[in-house]
Amino acid sequence: MAGFVLRVKTKSGQKVVNGLIPQDKVSELKSKLSEITGIPVGSLHVLGGFPPKAINLKDETITIEKTGIVSGDTLIVEEKQPACNEEERSEDIGRSHIVNEETFTDTPGILMKKVVPADNSCLFTSIGYVLNGKVDPSCASFMREIIANAVAADPEEYSEAFLGRPNPEYCKWILKPDSWGGAIELSILSKFYGLEIAVIDSINAIINRFGEDQHYTQRVFLIFDGIHYDPLYLESFDGGSIQTIFPTEDERTLLKAVDLAWEAKSSRQFTDVQKFTLMCNDCKIKLNGQIAAQQHAKETGHMNFGEVAA
């Protein structure tokens, strides 16, 4: 029987796996993936499908076809260290969440915000949450490398005029853990994961939709207050699984996001970065302007700001 072909996306680019057949063992697939990515077999974390979700490859004795992987599939391969104790393992699992299109339902619920750490990687942690249903700050380094590789591979599109700095300089900058992500990074991650990323802007009560022109079939939601990103999820009234990924034709959830944007704006749940005087509610220091607020947040980790009279 002829072998089948798998496309593999990694932080270093796209690769192809040949020479396997559906009846080969998972152990052989993992060996191939390790060979072409350089990631140790024990640290492979494989996602597939649209939207991407983790593929269980723990049982290495079953055949590849038993995992649901078929010829022509695209796999996203990341490096992830196993949890070293039961407490870490429990934190890593996160809440059960709906990601499969066939399980999307019209279950009544409320769109809620999941607060993630204010560690300069909140954008990446938020995207990791809507993909995997768990808060995992370690995903930031992988996403930063995705972005750096995409920018370095296309210096014409990602020119100095577009980036605000020379292409090589930007690539070094975004890899640093204290560099904040924004519109450029969102557009690249939207393309990489094949998802529309809808960002609620609580300053202006609008939604910016990254990947909208690509006609993706799935959408996720984040909320941005001028400094910090958090992911949104649908909490069902019955207290069951949460939902973080939605069909793009789901107008009901989009309208809920619009309502949430207006609610956030009216209750002033934002940091007006254009002109404002802020007080850090953690240490009561007054701050003037966007640069001062960002610098204070980076130095202290404080993210609880309120506007005050100048």
C-alpha cells in the first residue's frame, strides 16, 4: 500500500512527512515527527484539524489510522515538557471545552472573561486558552517564534515601514519575553491557526476581526483594555463544558461580544492610551500617558489602573 503524506507546521517552518502508511504504529509517526522537527519524542505536542486541537498520541502501540489522522492532514507540532508532578498535571489539563464543530450547540450561556497573567505575554496566553481551554503561559515562546519566522520569511511585506523598525530588529525584539503583542502578531497567528480572531476593544466599544477577509469557518474572542488582553469563553447555564471556539456564522455570539464591548466601555473597564491620567490602584502612583503606564506595568506587574483627574 502506498504511503500517505502529512504536512507539518513547526516554529521553524513547514515540512512534509512521507513514507508512512495508515497501519504504521503511532511510535513510528512520533519518531518521524521527532526526526524532522528536532523535538524529543517525549516532548512532542501535536495538534490537528480546524480549529487545531490536541491529538492524543500517548498510546504508541495503536495504528496511525486509529488516531483519526489521514493522508493530507496538516499537523501543528510544538515542544512541550511533560508535567513533573500531579499538581502541575492538574493545572495543565484545564476545563473541558467544546472545540469540535459537530458538538457546537445553541446551549444558553453567558460570554465571560478569563483573566490571564499580566506578564507581557497576555496576548499569547489568551490565544493558547481559546485553543486549549487552559491558561498555559509556556505557549508564548512558541507563538513568538511563529511570528518571528513569518516576518523573517517575507521582508517585502513586513518592511521597516510596516513594522516601525528594521525586519531583523523586529524579529529579535518579538522573541524577547517582555515584548508586547498587538495587531501585527494577531494577524500572523490568525493565519497560522486558520482562525478569525475577534478582539473586543473596550476603549472604543468596537470589535476588530483579524482574518475576517480569509473566510475562516471558526472564530475566537479576546478582549483588550488598552494594555492587557484576556480570552473570552461561553459559560453554559448548566455549568458543563465551556466553549471558546465558535462558527463564524454564529451571529448570536458575535452580538453578545458587541454587547460586552459596550458594557466594558460604559463601565470604563479600559485604559485610554491616547490621553489620560491614571492611578495604579495597587500602589496609588499617578501615571501620565501610555508610555508611563506600560513601563510601570512591566516593572511592577501591576495591571489594575483607574482614570483620575489630571
